Amino acid sequence: MISEDDADQEARALEQVLAAYSSYQRFALQEYYEPRFKKWQSLSSHQRELVPWYGRYLNLLKDAIGCNALFLSEVVTFAKSMIGIQTCVEDWPPPSRMDLEKTVSMITQVYREWSEECEVERSLLLHRVLKRLKLQCDNPTCTRVLIPGAGTGRLMADLVKKGYYCESNEFSYHMLVMSMYILNGGLQKGQKTIYPFIHTFSHWKSRKGHLRSVAIPDFDIYSELGENDHMSMSSGSFIDCYGPNEKIRASNTYSVSPRMKLIRAEMESAVSVVITNFFIDTSSNILDYLETIEHVLVPGGLWINFGPLLYHFECDDQVETTFEVDLYTGEKTELCEYVPLKGLELTADDILEVSEMKLNFKCLAKEFGIECGYGRPASGFSYMCNYWVLQKQETYETKILRQIIEP
């Protein structure tokens, strides 16, 4: 069982995220509306007459912020009820600036995952995944899929609708709270309105495009997923929840508690497919991810990857402490302090070489340079993405063991 201290820490972390959601309107007005209003007020009467529409535009911007705030307040109300939080926003830990910036990014995330407009972006992976899964097994119910870094759960929802059993894993409470609302809130197609583009002000052709609203979700979640029991979601670090109990050093994202050791042991060879979608570059040590994927897959299972290698910690100056733990005494050994989070940015070729030469994977397919946006208008910035399918090969030891166990 989770300890009382861990449970309290988790509750406070959730409250802090809900506080950030609740503070969106104040933060967005302060960051996006007020500086532009002051700039408009500072202009001479002559220059104001050159752009007389700008005051009306600012009013529309303020209204759009209010609409996003209303949406996020509904998310908070639903999450409080579902989680059973009895405290009020005044009692919650104050959100940091990073918490508030993540909340702003959630509007883009919802647009990316749950709008009809972003179907083209999502289909670049989904079509490839469905084709590969059908080659692997004609019966979807025989396939158990794990999606680490699942965001708000759209890829899981798409696969569940096709009959696959899916488990999603997410580390971010911002994502978990939003997915809780989207997947369980009984939403009907186009029921909610958001303004996903109002937080950036450069490169726009027209004000109409900048202030455009978007209806979400793009399908009736209540009728299509409401009674579905093929999906589940876990919270926590991918390597902590699914990695091996050896080979990975303890750190901020990998604990050595007896509870987590037991969970990880149960996850060995537990799933038939792992799909990493815009995910593998989120680790400060990508080798930990590779070890975890190899651990959780059954022999013959597939690792399907899609996304860029825009390493999240490449410019991060934070450090952490890593260490080994003596199996008999439980004491920390080989302690390494001030380990930078950045510094292990492998290339696509490096990853494939390690996977094939060291971790017993076989490459079945690969593509590079696939252009794909992430929650941006069609004319916006695109990432150059990699796609590959690797299959975990059966080792000699597991083959002998299987022959002994099977009649």
C-alpha cells in the first residue's frame, strides 16, 4: 500500500495543479491581455486612429480568455468530485509560474488531441499503428497495448474504439486531470469551445485566425467510450512503474520502495505492444526508457515509435542524485551527486543501434523525416519525426524456459 506521507504528497500535488487551472484567467489576463491593453493606451491619438479596430480586438481577446477559463473551471469541478477533494482553492498550494505555463499549454494539448482539425496530425501515427497491429494479430482483443506519455488519452481512445486493450501511463498531473475530465466527463461531440491560438501573437495572417474558436471533442465520447472496459490509465514515471528492478539507478523518477519493486516485477513481459508517441525525448536518460520497453514487452512484442528527438532537458541546468541500492542491506551505494539532467541526447541511429545490438530488438520498419505538427494551424511549425517498429526477440534462455514450461 502507498504510505500516508506519499498519499499526502500526491494529494497536495494534485491540489497545486487544480490551483493552476483555477488561476488561468488571472494569469492569462496578466500575461497576454494587460500588456497589449497598456500598449494600446500608450499610443498617441493619431496612431490609435491608424488601427481603430485594436480596442475591439482586445475585448475579443479578453472574452476568449474567459471562455478558456470557463472550460478549465469545469475540469476542476469534475476532478474535485471524481477524486474526492474536499478542500477549497484557498487551501491549495499556490501554483508556480511553471504550473501556470503548463496550464496554458493544456489548451493547445486539448486542441491537438480532441479537435477535428488535428486529425491529419494524429493520423500520421494512427494509420501506421493500425496497419502494423493488424499484421501482428487479426484479433484486436488478443493485443495488450501500453502507451507511456499518453497525454490526455486520445491515442488510447482511438485504439480502444478499434477493439484493442490499452493501458496508458502519464507522469504529468496536468495531463491526468484533463484526461480524467475528457474521458469520463460524458462529453458529446462539439460540446465545449476553446480558443487554442490566443497565447501566441506572431506569424498570423489575420486576426480572424488568431481569435478562432474550436469545438471539442470531435466525437461523442459518452456514447462511444462510456461503457468501454478496454482502457486503463496509470500515474507515475514510466521507468518507475514498468522498468526492471535492475540496470536502472535510483533517481527522482525511479524509486526503490518494496511496493514499486513488486509492481515492476509484475510488469515483466506483460504487454504485447508499446507505443511511444512524441515521448522518448522526454527522458534525461533515454537508456532508462529503452531498458523499460525491453522489460515490459513479451518476446515477439512490438515497440512502435513516432516523434522527433527534441530532447526536453538539452538546455536544462538542473541536477539530480542517482545511486545504487545494496540488495541485502538496503544501503545506498555508488552515490553520484549533481548529475546533470542533460547530457545523453542520442541520435536516431544511436537508439536503433543500441536497441538492435545490445537489447535484442529486430527492426521491422523505419522512416525518417516525416513532417508533423503538434497542435498548430496547418501553416504552423512542423517537427521532423522518426517512425520505427522494433520487435523484441526471444533470448536463448527464455526459449529454453518456455520449452520446459509448455507441455
